[in-house]
Amino acid sequence: MLRQSEPTTSTLQLVANDMTGIMETLDTRELDLEDGEYDITDSNAPAERLPLTAIYHTVGFKEPTAKVFLSSPITAKILEVERFTSAQDRFNISNQRSIELKHGEFTWLVKRKEKHFMDLHRDLRTYKTFMRLPLPSRSHTVKRQTATRSEVREMPNLPRGGRDELGREEQVSSRRKQLEDYLNNLLKMPMYRNYHATMEFIDVSQLSFIHDLGPKGLEGMVQKRSGGHRIPGMNCCGRSKMCYRWSKRWLVVKDSFLLYMKPDSGAISFVMLVDKEFNIKMDSKDTETKHGVRIDSLSRSLVLKCSSYRHARWWGQAIEGFVQKHGSAFLTDHRFGSFAREEVNIPAKWYVNGKTYMEDVADALEEAKEEIFITDWLSPEIFLKRPVVEGNRWRLDNVLRRKALQGVRIFVMLYKEVELALGINSGYSKRTLLHLHPNIKVMRHPDHVSSAVYLWAHHEKIIVIDQSVAFVGGIDLAYGRWDDREHRLTDVGSVTLSHLEQAGAASSNMASPANGSGAASQTNGKGIFTVTDSLDQPKLKGQGRTKRTRFSIRRHLQKHGLAHADSDSDLEEDERSGSVRSLQTGVGELFGNTRFWHGKDYCNFVHKDWIQLDKPFDDFIDRHTTPRMPWHDIASVVHGKAARDVARHFIQRWNFTKLMKPKYRSMSYPCLLQPKLARSETFPTASGKSMVVTT
């Protein structure tokens, strides 16, 4: 028995297209839609807000799952009809009307002609007829959208305009009221309001009503010309008119950027940030296109093709006016030639050592709700809080995986090193992070061979949380960088929690290790919680001995006047007694020789560079004979508007790298967008100290 194929969206669309010829012959004088339920919305209900993360869930414009509107109603008001010198043209179907629409806190303006109303009505009539076709269905198939009716209702109709017995002004006013009522009634019915032709008519998309993206700017379907990227080697296919390609795209203008989307997939395929070179040109000689609009910035020259001269002027002037009103801060140079203006009263804090820096980074990452941006020389197994008395909880890869499981989107950019010059093994870091969770995306840049640029590095250390908190400075989240003000040269011990703390620690801190090799959390036979390195690491010289080794680091320092005599005597006394002064860590009292640097984290770059970073918990230098290299550097954290500017810099780098490397152009690596404002002006820090406010 032959199985009957299930109807799909594409099949149904073909059927609807075939019916277009039939619908052309229908009389549009009284096209009653008949179906659909009216919205009964409480205008006093709390306003709904779409989250910023909705930008990562866009779908094709014709998909029924597209989330576009809020729960509040949409209202339309026709403001004016453009006047023409010719009286006979004043009432024909080419007249253009300005329509003001309101939806929640959003207000925007569209311009439509009489023929656009007729085309929309015809499309909806076709859609309605198509939805009534008796197509086969099964229980497991996707149900088509159907309209139910509990009672007979008077539905909107589109009567032909212009009655001869009325004067010209009365005709204009009457027709405006007819179209206004028609559109308002239509927008009350979800079945037709959610249809893609209606959304295109009122210029809305899945990005229109996301509160964090700012006010709704101009939107609409445009023809976009290929090429124009200001990147060496990428303009070869866009210089000659023979090579131009025109693509249909949905353009969205926001306060400090514009973008275009692919209608078939809903993917954001390009983002242009507003900068000091932002400029609009509409002359044919500048655009090399009839009815064209050219938008220039530091990164691209984007050329759009419009349907008419008036349409092109409307687009150009509307884009320029909106950006001047909402994004003027990015249109000029600022202090030191920066793209970002000087901000005042910004909470900030500075760091010298990695201990307090990494503790605050850990706490900030733990508070992330939407996005995390990182560009760094990064070691996934780095411990952000030490001593390691909570198992792997504060290991960087565990923190990122925990946030990814909560739905936070994490974007990491790693420097792709020249392996002969630098042994940071960014390839291993990328593979490790990508295997943690699909919400973690990692890029490496640059490709030295293809770009013919060698021996240069991205030397930025940036961490941004929710585009509201930004850590900027010189401390990498990498091995060897964690240190405190004591700058210890030795680290041969382990961590042992006191007996008073062992009962609570054994139950609360026994977290299972993360995937892969790592520091093992265990309880010894006496019930004392300990943290040790991996059991398969090579045996170290002198490990486990109770007597001093032949070479004493402290004696060597004392000989050269770099250590006091009492410090050496204290060490000898501790070694004989087998105990060391207790450490107050804030998580319990520690006894024993406390290990802070595990495996590759114990390093000395003067003595030996890193090797085998894919075995992070195996020592590669003898910590009993070779001192570690102490480390400090300057870093800072800023909040609010300043953090938003740091995020903007990261977004520009991410989108540029996505454009440059074909392997990152898929939808799985999304373009990043800038919200209108930072969502937080302050942020808690681990130290609990008051923030320093810059002025």
C-alpha cells in the first residue's frame, strides 16, 4: 500500500503560488476574511519583554514558530497622504500614505501605497483559501494553523475607494478612515497578523521588539549588492559590474548598527556597526545603481537597490535620521582617537595580582545570565580560586560548562599562535572548550599562512559578562599567572582541610571531576578531605621524602641575601615537626604544605617553556629543584557604559573573524549584536571591597 506523503510548508506554498492566477480574477470589493479570532488583550497588563537571547533563535520568515510580537495590541493610524501637483494622480493607487504603528513601548512609521493594501488583501485571501484545503493529516504531523469561530463576526473588508458624490477632501478623509479601520481590524486577528505578508507590510521581524536592542528603526526587504567589504583580497568579485550579485535581504536599522537577515533561514548574515566614517549617499554616480542607497563605514560600503527614486530617498533619509538621533556617540572621534566617548561615574577597580583578579572573574562568570565574551591566552583547566578546597568547582572549564548548561551563550576568541615561536597550544584549548557544550563557540585567529602575516599576536585579555561588566588588562586566564602578594617560589605540598571542617566538606565539596583529566577530590582513610594532582603523573624527584633535598631553594636565596635567616630556620623547624602554620582561606582552616599550582601551572618560562599542554596535571619541571616564576600584572574591571564599549570592541572582532574565515560562516557561529544599554551599572566582587568610581 502506498504511503501518502505528508504536506510540508514548501509544498503548501507551491500550491498557494499556483492559485495566484485564480485569485487575480476575484473581485476585491468585498473580500470578507470570515475566519480568525480577535485578540482580547488587557492593555493594562504588565508589558512583555523578549529576552536578548532571542537573537540566537531566529528562524525562516515563513515559519509558524517565528516569535515576533508581544502580548500587547498593535494599533495603526494613517497620518497623511502625500500630495501631488496633478489632480488626476491624487486619488490613484500610487498615492503614498504615512502610517504610524504602536506596539507596546515601540512606535514606528511605514509608508504604503493603495496598491500595497490591495496586494496584501489578495495575499491574505489566497492564504485563507489555501488553509481551507482538505489536506490529509496524521496525529504525528505538524498541524496547520486553523481559525476557529465561536460566533458570527463582522470581519474586515477592503472596499474600493473614492465615491464621486464626495468632494476631493472628503474622499481623502473617507478613504484614510477605511484603510485605517481595515488595518486595525486585521492586526487584531493572530491568524493573519502572524502571516509573513502582513509582517512585511508593517515592517516587523523577529528582531523588532527585543527591548534590549533599543527602539525600532527602519526595516524592510531590500536588494543588496555583493562585495564592498574593506578587507584585502575580498573585493576581487565586486569591482566589476559583471561580477555583481543582487540578493534579497531583510534590513534592520538599530541605534548603533544595522544588519541584514536571510529571509529563508532567518540568519543574521552581516552586521555593520556605526562608526566615525558612517555616511549615506543616494546619488546614482555614488551608488552606480538606479534608485540606489550606499552606506559607508570603516568596514564596508553597502549598496542597496530600491524600487523607485522616492523609495531610495525615504530609505536613505530615514536611516541617516535614526542613526543621528540614537547613535551619535559613535559618529565622531573621541579622546585619543577612540571610538568610545569618555564616561564619568563608572564603577571600576584595578588589580595587580592574579589571585584577586581571578576570584572576581569567577564570581562574575557565576552571575552571567545571557552572554560571556572571552579573548585571551587561555588554559581551560586553570583554577580561578585557590587553594583548591572545593574540588573542580572553580576550574575555568567547569565554570563555563555550568553556565552553558544554564543557557548562557559563551563566545571565546583565541590567538592562533605560530607553534615554533609560542607553545600555548590554542588548538587543544579550542577542542577542550568546544567539547564542553554546544552553547560554547570558539574561534582562533589569525591564519598566518593565508594572511601572509607572521609573528604577531592578539595581546588582549578581555572578559565581558552580559555586556555589563568587563575585565580588561594584562592578566591571562592561563598557567603561571595566578599569584598573590607573597609570590611564593616553591609549591611542593597538597591541601588538607582541618578536622573541624571535614564533616561539612566531605558532603558539600565532593563534586565529581569534570570530563577529562583533572585534579582529583578525595577523602583519605582518616576522613580528611584532600585535593591532589592526577595519579598518573610521573614520579617527582624527592617526592615523599621527609628529609631535605640536596638543593635548598630557601638556602640558596638566603646565601644571596634574598631571604631572611629566620625564614630558613622556620622552614627547617617545620620540616622536622611535619607541620606548617595554618592558612585562613575563607572556606576553612588549612593545615599542611598547601599546593596552589597544579601540574603545568607550576612553571618557569626562563628555565623551560610549556610542553604537552594536553596533559595539564602532569608536572614538566621538577618543583623540588626548580623555583617557579612569580608573576604580577595590571588588570581592571569596569561596569555599565564603559563595559558596553568593551563589548562593542569584542563584537567587532568576532564578526570580522566570522566574515574572514569560511569555516565560521555557518549559522552555528552567530553574529553578535550590541544592546542599547548595559543592563547593570554595578556588580558584586569576591573581595567585598567598595568600588572605585572614576570621574
